[in-house]
Amino acid sequence: MERGNTFLLLERFLAGAVDAGATVERVAAYALHVEQCEARMRCWYSTPGVCIHKDDVSDVLDRLSVADVLVLSSPVHVGGMTGGMVRLMERVMPLLSPYFEVGEDGRTRHVLSPHSEKRMVVLVSTCGYYEEEAFEPIVCQAKDLGRSLGRRFAGALLRPHGLALRFMQARGYDVDDVLQAAENAGRELVRDGAMKESTLAAVRRPLMSRDEFVDMMNSAFDRRLGCQPGHTPGCG
Ligand SMILES: Cc1cc2nc3c(=O)[nH]c(=O)nc-3n(C[C@H](O)[C@H](O)[C@H](O)COP(=O)(O)O)c2cc1C
């Protein structure tokens, strides 16, 4: 995770939040023992609020329940969140009641267990494709999870063509304004309870044109793979 593109953004966002007075706790989904939700709903019908699995998740749910802000940090994998993040988030069912209610937005949702309160969700994500549209499913996923948990979606730090960020950094290009904007977003959220749209736009600003991106990445792949037409699909 520490070597990842998403981590770059996340750490600067958290640095800004800490600078503004927040206390931060990190939970690495991939490093936890998380059993698969079997959808038998024992946490609703047999032992309300308690999952049958005894693994690392109940501690995460305790911490999530008291957090003012839930920061979901995930690269885009197959359009959405990573499998590890989805596996962890499927396990929030014990926080919800089976009963439905109609929210202020006129949409149905499950009633929250008493220990969950209205707080915020933020998404931090990077993707491989050049276009911002690649984030549409993951943003929907984060918003929907926020609704289910009774949390306001406060916004998303999105870095399209995220592959280019470290690549450019390693070659001495000045991309610090992007990371500075991520830090500013963390500071704004804690200080003002909201992130400015201009700050979020600065995080996702194009790093180069689409054609430059394609050329840059393909040249890098050529150097790494040693282009042998007929061997690696797409090369040459
Ligand atoms: C299994 C897998 C699936 C991916 N799926 C997508 C995708 O659907 N859309 C996309 O734009 N990028 C996709 N990517 C690219 C990553 O989102 C991108 O490289 C990201 O910046 C990686 O972040 P990380 O370094 O924090 O892991 C995928 C990468 C992997 C490994």
C-alpha cells in the first residue's frame, strides 16, 4: 500500500487533517483477517448487531461507529473499490437494522443501530485510465455506502491517470500542487466541515494531455518489457 499511487494522496490528505487538529486512525483492509459475509443475516435475526464471524472486523466496526469521518481510500479496480475493501464493507450489516425507513432524500434505507450517528464519508481514489469518468462507479459506491451508514458524502479526492503521478514525480516534474491540494482538502474538511470544489478540482487536474499520457506510458512499458511485436499485445 505504501508504494501505491492512492497512498500518496491519502497521506497528504491525512497530514492536512492532522494539521487542523484531527486524530487519525488507519485501518489497512488488506492486512486484516476478514471472513466473507455469507449473507445469512444472523446479525439481524439471531444475534442482532453481532456477526457470527470472529475476526478483525468487530474492532473495525467499533472504531467506525465513533469516527466523525470515514475516509475510504481505494484505487479503482474493475470500475469500483478493491475486492478487499468491498469484503470489509459488506461486513457493516451488524450496524444496520433490518427495518426500513425513508430518509430525508426520499429514498429508503435501513434504520441504523443506535450507536451509529450522522457523520461524514470521504473517498480518496486513483485510477489508471486518463478520464475522470473512470471514477463514476466508485463514487456511486462511496455515496451509497455513506447513505447506508447515515453519513453525509463530503466529497472525493480523485486522481485520474494516477499512474502518471509517481512517474512524473520520479522524473522531477512539478506535481506538488496536486499533493498540496490533497493536504488543503484535509485541512478544510476538519476546519470548515467541507472541502472546496476548487480544491478537489486541483487534486484531479489533468497532468498532461491524453495523447501525451498514452505516449508516455507506452514508451515506459516498451522500456520495461522490451517491445517484441507479436509477444506483448499492443506493443509496436
Ligand atoms: C486488478 C486491477 C484492476 C484495475 N481496474 C481499473 C479500472 O477498472 N479502471 C481504471 O481506470 N484503472 C484500473 N486499474 C488501475 C489502478 O486503478 C491504478 O493504477 C491506480 O492508480 C493504482 O493505485 P495504487 O497504486 O494505490 O494501487 C486497475 C488496477 C488493477 C491492479
